[in-house]
Amino acid sequence: MNKIDLNNRVSVDGKSHSQKAIERWYVKCVRCKITGNLNNLQFHKSCKQEIQIVNYLKQNIKSFLLIDPNDINKSNSNNMIVYTMFRSCKQNKYNKTNKIYNTASQGETLCKLILDAFDYKGFRKTILIKLARILNVKICPYCNMQYTLVADENSSSLAKFQFDHFFSKQEYPWLSMSLYNLIPSCAECNHGKSTGTLGLKFHPYKSDIYKQFVFRIPNTEDVLYDIQKKDYINIDLIHQNATTSTELKEYYQMFHIKTLYQRHGDIAREVFAKAYQYPYWSNPQNYNWVPNYSPMNQLRLYLGTYVRQEEIEKRPMTKFIQDLWEQARGKPIDAEIRLEDE
């Protein structure tokens, strides 16, 4: 739920990559193949707008691969220039006959042809696996509950990830391989969002989603005196800053945030129990339980996850645990102790 920052990104192998280096590598890997596919694209050449669209894509391929999400809907952007032309002919259909697309009542649409040219499905088996390793986004930025990983099996690449297209590839097929339109995500969130739309406040490359809301237990007795120890627990998502309740409702309905987290009453009880016991265990006069560890690392071990907000992408449910800890303790984690650098 925190912003995916490409500056000094540390990949799976521990190497640091600058944003410019990632962009250069990415464009180099995909540009030539996409341009070649566009050159070989067989469409209905009697339609001048379609010729203009394809030519414009070829001439501005790099800008589409690296387009800033803030510029997607700007009236003078490359994206909107193409989209304006695309809207009037995107429903044109073709029937492939003798390797030539002729107008027909049934067949492939211009959208499908452009998607084929940008070849997301093909790149997903090759370059996008490498991109996932470089980005090293371990936890889904939408839900902070599920892992999004890439693993190796018998020296063969095995993709254990999905990329959500923040801006739908059906609406903008030429953005299907745009770097900042590819969001590493878990399967549940990718399918839950599908072709739905969200504001840039919830774009993982543009915003720290965790700052938009906090998890809260509306009735703390549910965790303090739950004799039955139910897995189900009531939770609220309280909007923060400029985020409206309407925007937040759309977000957590799309990704089923409340439904997912309400099933973890055991974790909520554990967090509250640790919060009330912490003053005793954190006092070295009572128990020096982690010698030679900084206060931050002691709390991290005690809590069972990371304590810095910017590190919530490293372990599932860290946002949930941090928020409930703050509710139980009545103060933010960073005010609890002096968070020292490791």
C-alpha cells in the first residue's frame, strides 16, 4: 500500500537500480519488437484514422512505454490524441482473409490488433518476469495481504505474479506495456479490479495508499474479551487527509478489503495482547529479551513484522498490524520508541 518508488530500487539479487536505468533497460527490451509488430500490423488500410493511429504509435512508442500516469487524461497528451482517434473506429471489425483484414460483420477489432502488436502475453513470459525481479514488490500494493513473487524452479523461470493494468488495456490497448501502467499485484486484487477505474490517489506509482486510511476496531471489547475467539471481527476503514469516504468505499469494495481483513480476529487479538504487555517486556530491567538489538529491531521481533510505515511492502498484513498497535497503544509506532537505523 506504499508507493512503488523506482529510485534506488533494490532487486531480488540485492542490486540497486535507479529509475533512469530501469526505464532505459525496459525500453531497450521491448521497443524493437513492438515497433516491428506495428510495422507488420495488417488492418483495414482504407480507414485513414487507423493509419494515423498506427503511425502515431510507431513515432511515439517510447513516450507510450514511459508515460506518466498524471498525463494519461490530459487533453494535449499523446495518449489523448490517440484515444480521440481510437474511439471513433475501435469497434471496426475485420475478417482475416488471405492475410488481409477486410471489413466484415464479425472478426477481430482494432483494439485486439493493437493488443497483439504490443504483445503483453508474450512479454509476460520473458521481460516482465525480469521486471518483477527488479521491482521486487513482495506484497500486493492494493491489499497488503497477499504475496506477489517470482520464483525459480529447476532453473526454469516460474512466474508467481500478476500485473494489473491500472488503466484498462481494453480502453487503452497501447498502454498494455506501459511501464507505469503495470502494477505488480496478487491474483485476487487483479481479478477484483478487472477493468474498473480508480483515481490517482490509489495509483501505486503515484500515491502512498496507506496514508489514505487507517484500520480500526470499532469495539475493542471484540478483541479484549472474546471468549469464543472468533475468526470474524468487525473493522472500520477510517479515511484520512483529503480522501473522501466515497473514494475509500470504492477502493475497499473493489479489492474486498474489509471482507478479507475481517477474517483475522486472531491477529487482532494478538496485537492488542502484545500492546498491553509491551511496557513490561520492553523494560530491560524486567527482561533483556534481545541483547545487542536496537529498540526498533526489538519491537520488530516482538510485533512480528516491520515497524516503519515505508516497509509495509515487505510482509503481509503489516499495515493492519501497525494500525491496530497504534490504536491499542494510543500513539504512533514512531513515537513509541526512537526508530534507529539498522
